[in-house]
Amino acid sequence: MQNKLQQAYGNIDIYLFDQLLKGRYDNCKKVLDVGCGNGRNLIYFLRNGYEVFGVDPNPHAVETVRELSAALAPDNPPENFMVCAAENLPYTDGTFDLIISSAVLHFAKDVPHFDNMVQTMFRVLKPGGYFFARLASDIGIEHLVKPLGNDRYLLPDGSERFLVNEQVLLKYTNQFGVLYEPIKTTNVQNMRCMTTWCVQKH
């Protein structure tokens, strides 16, 4: 059983898995993973006939995900995966049914950079399309993070991240659409907090 699950879903983000189990993306056809890395969140989509795209600033990661795609979905073109930053997506408006952004937004350099990434991702999302993001936040550890300026913070785990709070996420949600899942935050032993942010575009 374990092997079958591993085969079907790979090392998928557990909160993205939750949305798949709920059938949320059953009617989506075109999927973009922004910051796709080695493709850990794309195995299910490649195996199940979605049109899959991915961008990542790391050329080695893009090469790896192209190989993964060729193995699991030979008809999915390798040029669907390209070296690109989140704020420079080269797609026309309203191209995708689903955009995944897992552990990307907290690498923003400052507020304008964060805003640029979010605006660009929602620009290429279709009306009615789904946005799924996981990102670091200060929710629940507000008193444990040290501000470094530009909304970047030193976390108890020693990492530096751009952090959002619920107000910021709700502001963007209201700008672009509605939550299709409540904002959920996982507190990892007060060392860091990861928040799941799910928006359906107006």
C-alpha cells in the first residue's frame, strides 16, 4: 500500500494532497508549479493527464523535472519546464487552471518583490482558477521572530525569511478572489510556521 501511494503521489506536500483528496482540482486541465524544484508536487498531475508546466530559477532542477515529465508523461512537452523567476512568468493572462507555489514566496527580498510575485501569478491564473501556496508566516510565533527590515525576519530555526501575517494574506485574497480553504498554519515546535493559503480567483 505504501509503495502504491508513493508511486501515485510521490513526496507531495501534504496540504496539496489534502486538496486532491477533496477533489478540488478534478476539473483543472492546465497546471503551473512556480518554483517546481525537482517536481515533488507534480507526480500526480503528470500521471493523470494534466497539462503540466513548471518554472524554477535553478537550471539543474528544471533539467530534473523535464526528465521526470518524460518518464511519467511522454506527451507533456519538455519545453513546458523552464528556468524562470516567479515575478517574470512569460505566459499570457488567464492561462492556467491551477497554480502551485510551495515554499517560494518567503524568499521575497522585500514587500515590492513579494507583491510582484503574487501579482504575476494571479495574472496568469484563469478566472475561477485555483491558487495553492505554502509559505512561512509569523502566525503563532510573532513574539519569537526578529525583524531585519523589509518584512524579513530571523526565525528561531536560524533561517531568514520574508514573513506574512493573516492580514496580508486576507488583503491579497480580497483583491483577487475568495478562500476555498481556511488559512491554516503549522507551527513546527516554535521554530518556524508554515501557512497554507488557498484562493479561487474571481
